[in-house]
Amino acid sequence: MQIQNYDYFLENKPSKIGLKARKIDTLPNFCVIKGAFSCGKKSLCLNLVKDDFVFLDLSDIRLSNLNIYEFVEKNNIYNLVCFNANKNFSLPTNIKKCFITTNNNDFSQDNFISTKLNYLDYEEFISFSKQNQNNHISEYLLLGQNPVNIGKTPYEAHKNIQNILRQHYSLSKMQILCKIADYIGYQCSILKIFNDYQIKIGKNDFFACLKEFENNFILYWIKHINKNVKKPYFTDFAIKNAISIKKEFKKIYENLIANELIMSYDEIFFSDDFDFIIPNANIAIIADAFIYKDLISVKQKKLSFLAKKNNISNILLLSLNENFTFKYDNVNIICLKLDEWLLTKDNNDWN
């Protein structure tokens, strides 16, 4: 009978050299970090754990029969990082700190606090990037939010995204994801997407696949404020261009803004009149990269009417090239350059 020896995993672990800090700078001692594939969960853990840690990649085939409880107890492990967990496990009382990462939103571990790690926001993208600051917003739009794509060409970034997704999804699931890409930012229902889907698949299997994308933090939906329809978005806005030949800059732009909003607000909706509405912040948002002041000046009355129709008193327009403000009939119409808003959005008080 062969003796199983896991000493290799005591002596070998990922390097902490060159890791970059995220906005999350502290974690509870017993924490489950949830997030999408390759969003930086491992780097976050390594940054925040002491040097005497033990690292276990639970997707490593060599650990498939490991009893984590016995391993930790036998080796007097106090600081543990468990990467790629898909089922919970017991731990002895001698453990002082344990970080568990997972790509599955349904995962839970008794007596652990869960936190979510998103892909990079714009501020983090800048801190990770070595590019000239004048190019940051264009680089962000081209490369997206995945940390592994910093400094890459768009071609390399898109291939990276494809390879990451292919590691986790079958061909049939990838085909469904590619179909979803064509609906990013469009008002629709899941049933409509299914009915438009050309490949034969059962409805329940199709819906289960979409749920899996959501549970893996790849896809999310924003609801209409009044109707029973939704808009799908990718958690990394670059996914659309990486898997679809249908290039729609407006939808990429809109997806970028949606992703930044969900990091700051709990409830976001859209309406027939506005790309996004945030009732708790009393604001409606129009995502249009090429807004011009003269055009908005002519439309002040109409925009004011639409704001009041939606019980909103502030309209934010996000443009690549304009800054201006108007006020019409007690409705504030504020246009900000996208890069400026991305760096100040958490400080905005629209009330």
C-alpha cells in the first residue's frame, strides 16, 4: 500500500513577490472570498496572509483525497489559504487564519464570513497599469477589467479571456455564452433569448446554464424599474468583444458603466428613458460616449420631463469628451467625462 505524503504542499507555495494591492486591504480571519475566474482572489489572499502560510489549490488532482482536517492538525498549520474550493470541509481548532476562495456563489463555510471580489475597477486598473496616464481610459475600454490582461494587446487580452472561459465551460456552454454576448445591454427576457437560440437544447438545461454563469460571477442582470424585463451584462465588459464578432461600442461603454455602478450601489434599474436609474441616489444616467453640449441644451425640456416622469431630479450624462451642467425646472443635468467620473463616483452626493 502506498503512503500518501503531502509534505510537498508544506514546502511549496506561490510567491508573494510583485503582487499589487487591491482596494480590499483587510479580511476577517476566517473568510470565504468569492469571485469570477481569474479576478485576483489568490493574489488578494497572498497579500493579506502571513509568510508562514500553507497554500492548497483544491483543484490540484494530487489533493483529491486529502483530508484537510487531519493535514492541518498533524502539521500544526495556523495560516491556511484554500484556493478553488467547491465543497465545505472541517477544520481543527488550532487554525488561526483561513482564507478560502471559490468561483461559486452558492458555496458557504460554517463560521466563515463571505466577501466578494470584483474584477478591477478603473482606479485599480490605473494602479496596476504601467501605461501613460493619458491612455488609461482608452486602454481600459480595450482591455477590460481582468488583472491578467494589464499590459497586453487587445488580441492577447481577448485570447486570454477565451482561454479562461474554455477551461471552465464545455463547447455547448460556450455557445450559449456567445449568444448572450449579442444581448448585452439590450432589454430582453431569458425566454426570448432561449427562443432565439438556434442550437437544440432543453429549456431547463438552457436556464440552468445561465444560472451557472451567474453563480460563477460571469453574468448578471439589471431589471427594468416597471416592467418584467431585464438587461444582461458581463462582469468584465471585455468579455463581449472577446467572444463575439458583433462589435457594439455603445454596449461595451454601457457595460463598463454598469459594472462600476454595481460596485457602488445596491439597487440599480433601467427604464425606457434612461440607461440606468438609481432611486436611492435620486439619479438617472445616460451612457453616451459622444454627447455634445449644444445638443443637450436643445433637449433640456424633454430631459427634465423624463426625469420627473421617473421621479428623479438629477440626470448624469457620461461622455468621453464633455463637462457641463444645466438646470431646467428644478432638474439638474450634469455631464461628466467618463474618466473623471470613474475616479470620483464614490464621492458624488446627488442629493
